[in-house]
Amino acid sequence: MAKEEIKKLVEDSKKQLDLEYENFAKSIKNDLASFKKKTLDRI
């Protein structure tokens, strides 16, 4: 593989990981908000 190909693959992988991280973080925040709401509703 040429250096340019490897560089492009690494950049694409980084973009994908960043996107997945953002989605994961949003999911965790939504779960936490939902949990807080359910807890407060019980009290």
C-alpha cells in the first residue's frame, strides 16, 4: 500500500470513530436524562 492510501484509511477511520463516539455520548446522556426523570417521577 502506498503511504497516501494508508493516510486516507487512517483519516477515514478517525472520522468514523469520532462519529461513533458522538453518537455513543448522546445515547448515554439520553439514558441518564431518562433515568433521572423516572427516578424523580417515583419520588
